[in-house]
Amino acid sequence: MPTIAYHDFADYLNRATAAEWPAVTLVCGEEMLCKKAFDGVLDRLLPEAQRTMALERFDGGEDNLAGVLSSLNTYALLTSSKVVVLQDARLFYSAKAQQALREKMTQAARSGEMKKASRPFLNLLALCGLTFDDLKTATARRKVVDDEAGEAPPWLVQLIDYCRENSLRIPDKKDDADLLKTAMQKGFPDGHRLVITTDFVDRRKALFKAIDETGLVVDCAVPKGETRADRMAQDQVMQTAIAEALHPAEKRMAGDARQRLIQWTGFDLRTLSGNLEKLINFVGDRQTITDADVTAVLQRTRKDPIFEFTSAIADKDLSASLFYLHSLLEEGMHPLQLLAAAANQIRRLLLARDFVERDQGRTWNDKMSFPQFKGAAFKAVQADDAAFASLIDGWAATLNPPAEGKKRKSTATSDLVLAKNPKSPFPVFQTLKKASRFSLPALKAAMVDLSVTDRRMKSTGQNPRTLLEAFLLRFCR
């Protein structure tokens, strides 16, 4: 059976009956969407009255798969139907999941939500084969979290203490995927169903392919990136969540109120749900929620991506640059991280402006449209990148020639090229557009200014926040 996307799942629920439901269902992706999809599955498979006798839940981080399979093969009292649930399963994790687990853990821990951060933290430790004590060494710690100024972030100690105080253990590092796959091939008693929930899946795993082929996969994943397509997908999910919350309460929301709610919340469905509940209660009998209601009841809780900060710098938008600087610092981001992000952005602008100067209007001009850019101009950028990479390789070969009879590997120069991804020309187009607002001397001076700011941050007692603010004032003026 093909994978069903979350936005198509309601239609599937309306058509499918419990009798024809597959033996194994996997619900994966965004936490709040998974919960809604899981509730829909359970409502279809098992009436409320039967759940005391015919529903058994297992925790993927605490319980072993042998117990899950034993329950599946044990008949329920007084009913032929039975549903066994394996929540927060780790069966589909791989090394690919590590970065996503780090992000989920860090975001929750920085917000003080240690309970929410504990599960991805423990799963990450299991994947890396580490213990709490291993995190005392910087080498092991780097597999789990980024140090701040050479030290572990303050919240890491709090997170470890929370896990120890609540007797939360690191799951065993073992892969039960083959065990479940074999059990699926043998089959389960008629009327017995297994429902699995998880946040991350590696679709290359044989177990995932087996469930996708013979069972049902409900895909609740939402892209977390900052591309236009990712943001549109996130916005669609949030708009749907708002509509689902307002409809049963018979409320409407003004367009500007809806826009501010999304802007203040960011892509956080749990917070969005709580904010909507507050607004519905606040307006009482009134049908329409206004922008004034949002500003009166809510506070801005959105966790700003560093992309917003660097984009404001490239736009020379002083107000936005300062806003995101303060927001990111308050979220716990280290000043040196923000300084490095600013340096990377200005370095890219410098590369772009240098290309514009040397191109002299032959292929590029700042009035051209994106479709025009994708032709000769983008090919010129790629050729320029290739020439520069060849130059760097030549320098490296001269300074460090390869051993006789061996070829030298090409030097990685990804931070010194404009078209990092040849299949994605739009970011390059945007960078060239923004670089046209600056002169080459101004960008060179900004890199020198950043170097001075970096030295002052590390060698003087000056406030890092003040130093960053001063740099932005000079650069964006």
C-alpha cells in the first residue's frame, strides 16, 4: 500500500473499514500531526468500550520488542480484536537521524522543557553509544551538542540531572528491526493490529520498505528548512491547524490576526494549539478573533532561525538585524556563533560582488529576472567557481605535492564558491541581487571590522552584545 500523506489521511479514514485495515500501521513525522493521525487510527480500529481489555501500549524507549510481539500473539478477553501500540519507536533510526535529534533536543532544552528534551537526548546517546559520564569529555560531547566558548552549554547539565532524577535510562543500542520484519512475514492472529509511532524514519531500512509494501505508512513529516517550498509547506500545515481549531468553536480569525499569530508562534504546532485555545477563551461569545486580541493575549515565542539574522544583514535592514540579534541571544545562542554567521554571510556577498565586478555586465545585471539568470549568467557563475577551485587545487599541490605515483584529491572549497548546489540557482540569484547594494571596498572593510570585533570579544572585557550591535550599526547605516 503506498504511503499516505497526512493531508490525505482523513479521506482514507472515511473509506477504509476496520476489517480491511492492514496488520501493521506506521505513523511517523511531526509530533502533533502524528497524535491526530494516531487518534484517527485508534478510533477506527477499536471502539472506546473495548480499549480496557483490547488495547496495550508499549514505550519504544523503555520496553523491548519481544514483549510487544508476545502481546500481539496473545488473545484479548471477550473480544476478537486487539490493538498493540509501540510509541516513540527507535526501529527506524540511523545515523541520519542524529542531526534531527540534536535539533529537537537543543530547541526544547534551551526553552527549559527538559521533559520534552529528554527523549531525543537519550535516543541520541544510544545512537552514539555514549553514557552520561562520557559527556564530561569534549570529544564525546561534540557528538551530541555544540560547545559554547569551549564549554558545555549550561542546559546540558540541567538535562542530565533531569534524566538522573527521574530515573530515565539510555535505551539499549540494538536493532530489533529484523525481529519485527520476520514476525510480520509469519503474520499475527486475525483481528490483531500493531500501530507504531515515531518521529524519524530512515526510508532505506528494510523494515520501513516492508511496512510500506504490506502495511500502512501515514507520513506526518513537515520540512523544517528555510527554503521557499519548505516555508510554504509549514504555512499550509499551520493554516490547516488553525482552521481545525476554529471550526468546532464556531470562530473566525481576521487575516492580520492570523498572520501575526503565525509570525509570533513560528512552526511549533504544540504552542500554536495552546495559543488558539487561549484566544478562543478570551473572545468569549464574540465570533471574530482580531489582531488586537492576539497582541492582548499572546507573547512572541517563535524561535528565530539564524537565517533570519543573516538575511537581514544582507538586506542592510538595521531594525531587523538588531531585532533578530537580540532574539537569538535571548534564546541562548552564543555571541561568537552570531559573529561567525555574519562573517559567512558577508564573505558570500564579497564573493558575489567580486564576480559582478569582473563580469562587467557581460552576463549579469541586477535588473534581470530569475528565468533570465538561469541561462548564461548562472553558467558563468559555475564556470567562475570551477576556475577558482582549480586555482586553489594548484596552490595546494604546490605547497603540499602528492606522493609519487598518487593523485591528489581535490581540495574542498565549498565556502569559497557561489553555486554550492548546481541544481539550486535561486539562492545564487538572490545573493547577487543583494551584493549589488554594496561596493567591493565596503564589503572588504566589513570583513576587517568583523576581525577587529572578534579580537575584542575574545581579548577584552567589553560586552559582546554591545560589540555586535556596534558592528551592525556601522554596516547597515
